[in-house]
Amino acid sequence: MDAEASSLTLGAGAATALPVSSSELRWTIWSLAWPVIVTFLSQSTVGLVDVLMVGRLGAAAVAAVGVGAQVLSAVSVVMTAVGTGTLALVARHVGAGEPREAQRVLAQSVVAAAIGSLMIITPVMIWAGPFVRVFGVEPHVVDLAGAFVRLVMLSIPGSAVLFVIASALRGAGDTRTPLAIGVLVNALNIAANYVLIFGKLGLPALGVRGSALATAVAFTFGAILGLVWLARGGLVLGLALSQLRPHAHTIRRVLRIGYPAAIEQAFMQAGFFVYVIFAARYGTSAVAAYFIGVRILAMSFLPGFGFAAAAAALVGQNLGARNPQRAEQSGWMANSLSVYFMSACGLAIIVAARPIAAIFVDNAEVIADTVSFIYLLGLAQPLMAVDFTIGGALRGAGDTRFPLLTVLVAFYGCRLGWAYVAASLLHLSLVWLWAALIGDYIARAALKSWRFHGGRWKTLRV
């Protein structure tokens, strides 16, 4: 980490700290954000390459992998619960100058993530078919997606442990080690995708099953690598085998902060299920367009992820250092940078929407539906920037319950409410279904900004 960033984060353990200029704070935020942006860029590249490869197998394969990815995201809420609590607590302890407590949180979070992930994947693997049928997709898509889900569940234990490690390191101000691990994991994932999907190096062509298996191999490797690096020492946090003995009080602290975030994500994933069901009423083309569009626009989401991580770390650390004013300043400045970068990225993708969509699938109907989706979600990028970044700031403070409320109001009230009206009552065109996204993000951005401005998060005890 840069010297200036270190002085503002890891060195912030004193109850009083010297004021910093706006330019110094801006540089610190960028120093924390850019490795996260590159990390998620790497992950998004894997997603894009995966869709490109699977797209050569046809629209049904794209829809199957997309539906399977939604099931994977729903199962991954266990990572959200543990990772959110981990980041908030590690940041507080680092800011307060308590490194041993920060390491205890990391170790117990690894234990909780491993146990929780193993418990959740078994029923999903057994009942993969019924889970997929909930989306209302066509029978041949159900078969492909079910096979994908059963194999991709094997990636959950590794991805859960890796997510917790990355969250802890980011909370401690180290965003570069997760970047290094992430690049290695994603490079392995892309290589394994190519080999297993198309049957290279003498192996059989597994199609969508190969995509799932490649994900499992890559994340298992990443978890092992992360644990080894922590055990060897030399990072801002360490991990010893003796620290992995379950400690109920610490695990409860992590989950007390993280469980609202997990419920929030569970509601989000359930909402995505319903939204895809509405899209499925317009045919397989609409489902494929939705998943392709999300993968493309994931590139414009990247600054939001980076600045959200920076805001969470700085808000948590400065609250630990008893400097709530700097915590608030950090959150708003990270938000401003996020809005600028995400708006620029969204505009660029809107301009190039049609040629980019044509890269993924050779189907005129899917391309047209994808382009209309990109246009509307691209327009929502400034609002999404506020949602991501201010949401990250609130979670860094341990205020995880209010973002849950925003999901119920914005996602269910605005997005799904309008989707029902458009698809079921008025039978409008697909563009009107996509338009539900705008109302959703207007509500989320407004509610979270109001909460952060109110300042109640400054007095929360974690």
C-alpha cells in the first residue's frame, strides 16, 4: 500500500488524527479502489469470456449458464453474511490499533465461511432441477442448467473462503493482495474454460458442464493459495492453524453484522428469479439478452465496486480511530469519484452496445433485446454508483439493516411492481420490462443517500 494511504488507514489507530487535505484523501481512496476495480475487471473478463465461449453453443446454452449463475449467486449469500461482517470488524480493529483482534476475526470468518458453504451446497446439488424450473425456462434449458448447477456448486467452499480472505485484507487496507490472487484465479478459470468446454488437450468437450467445472477448479486453487499466503506471514494480516479453533463469540459478532446483508442479498436473488420469470414470458431470446447484457454492463459496474470497498474500509477504520468526520468525508468523496467513473463507463458501453452484443451471440433477435437492455441500464449508471458506494460506506460502519430496507422498497416495490404491471397487466413490450430498472435505482440511491447524510451510522457499536 502507498505511504500516503498507509498513514491515513493503518496508522489511524490514534483517537485523534491530523486533518488531511481533499487531495490526499482523494489519492488514498484511489489507492484503495484501483486494485479492487482491476480485481473485478479480471472477474468480469472471465464472465465475458465464459459467455463468449458458451455463446458458440447456442442461445439455449447461454440461457442455461445464465440461469445457473443466478442460482450460484443465490447460494453465495453465505459469503455476503460472513464477508460483510468480516470487513466491518477488521476495519474497526485496525483503525483502533488492535491487530490481534483483527486476525481473530479473519480466522473465525474463514471457519464460518467453510462450514456454512458446505451446509448449503448439498441440498442445491440434490434438487438442482427444481431450482432451475422456478425460472420458467424451456425444458431443454432446464436440463442444461441443472447439470451446470450441480457442478458449479463445487466452487462454493473455495469461493466463500477466498471472499472472506479478500474482505478481511481490504478492511485492513490491503487491496493489492486480493488483486494478485484474483488475477491468478481468473487466468486459471479462463484456461480451464477453453480446455473443458471445447475438449482440448485430449479431454472430452463438456460444454456448459466444462464451464462449471472450470469455475470449481479455479476457486479451490484460489482459496488454498490465499490460506498459504496468510500462513506464511508478511501480509497486513496473518493466520495460524491454532486460530482456526471455533470461537463462538467472534463468529456471532461477525454474523450479527453480516446477517442483514445476507438477507438483503437473499431478497435480491429471489427478486432476480422473479424478474427473469417475467423476462421468460417474452421467450428464450429475452432471457439470453438479459444475461448477456448484465455481463457486458458488469464492466461499467467496476468503479462502483472499487469505490464501495474503499469507502467501507475508510469509514470503518476512521470510526475505529474515533474520527467520524473523516469517515463521512471519505464516504462522500468516494461516492463522487464513483459517479464520475461509472457514468463515463456506462456512456461508452451505450455507444458501442450493438457491436459488443453481436460479439456474444449470432442471433438478430437476441442482439436487439440485448441492446435495448444496455441502453436502459446504462442510463442508470450514476444512480447505481450512489447505490454501490454509499451502500459500501454504510456496511463499513456496520449499518447493514438499512440497505436491507432499501431492497424491499426499491427492488420489490419499484422494479418488480412495475415488471408485473408491464408484463402481466398491460402486456407491454420488452423495453418496458427493462425500464423497471430505472425506478429501482432511483429509489435505492435516494434512500441510501438520506441515511448516510443523517449520520446515525456514526454511533453504531459493533
